[in-house]
Amino acid sequence: KAGVTQTPRYLIKTRGQQVTLSCSPISGHRSVSWYQQTPGQGLQFLFEYFSETQRNKGNFPGRFSGRQFSNSRSEMNVSTLELGDSALYLCASSLGYGRGYTFGSGTRLTVV
Amino acid sequence: GNSVTQMEGPVTLSEEAFLTINCTYTATGYPSPFWYVQYPGEGLQLLLKATKADDKGSNKGFEATYRKETTSFHLEKGSVQVSDSAVYFCALSDQSGGSNYKLTFGKGTLLTVNP
């Protein structure tokens, strides 16, 4: 059974640019959530989608957005990149509450 | 909001030593605790979980019991191996209000096991 697939694995962008990250969940998982991991702030929740609807959103500026498609694949977009957006972005999928979340390997974004 | 406090590392042990990583939390609703492990350069892997009070999760020799009265979910392993070297995260999902549908993580504990 394929795991959670995130693309690309690595990305280098320049300040002011925008970026789109992709996540394909485990087949049958309809919940997809995104997390940002940095050495200073640790793991922080960005947002969660279920059946194309955002059900929860973390405390991030509006430059961070996401969406989910009918096949449960999800994308997140960061506009007007800042140096502080450099992080590992992790996507997780789940069957439901209490079932645990399966994480992808992440996308390492570096903003220069 | 919810919060997770776990023992800060780094923790350095010799092979076959006993491991404990403490984790306590505050939650407003009906929490479910988890332990995740992150190996260098990788994402998070679910290590074990609990869904109700006094549940004991176990996997690969690791164990943790969900103690509702002390709001704790301490991770233990009787005999660690070099391959257990990684960062361990305690996490919580909570089916209430703004905490719904997300995990709240502790800061992580770096474990290094020497041969």
C-alpha cells in the first residue's frame, strides 16, 4: 500500500516568489493536514481538509493557503515568500479521529 | 488551547539501557495521545497511540500508557538499540472546538544510543 507522497522533496526559492507543494494521501484517506517544522518553532499545524473542505486552520498569515481536490490530493501554496518560511513542510493523511495520522517524507523549502 | 510538554533532550544512552521519555499534556476535550518518531532526513512515523484512558500502546519494544488522572503518556523501552537513535515526539489530538482535526506536538526529544 503506497504511503503519503509529497512532491517535490526539495525546493529553493527566492524571497517574494510563490511556491506550491503537493501531497497525495494514502488511498481511502479523506483527511489531509499540513504542518510546518522548523528548529525554532517545532511542528506547527497549518490546516486540515476533508472532502475538499477546510475544517481547521492554524495561526499562520494569509500568505499560506491550501486546497483539496475531489481525489483527496492536496496542495498548499505560499505567496510572497519570506526567509522565515524556510522549513520542512509535512503532509499527513488519516482515516479519522483517533486513527492516527500517516506522514509523508516532507518537502524541504529553502528561501534565499 | 491544548499543549504538550515532553522531556527535553538530548538524551544519550548506551545500548541495552532503559529509556523513559516523559510526556504530559493539557487538553480541553477528549484527547488521544500519540508518539511519533523522526529519523534523520525523514518525515514522522507513528510509533504508538492510545484512544482511551489506561490504554497501553506498544510497538517495536516501545510502550506507553495513557494515564488520564495524571494527563500523561510516558514512553518507555526496556532495552534500546543503536537503531533507535532518532527524535521522538509526543502528540495529542483532541476532538473539541478549535483543536479538532489537528495534532498538537511537543518539542521533541533527541535520543542518541551509543554501542
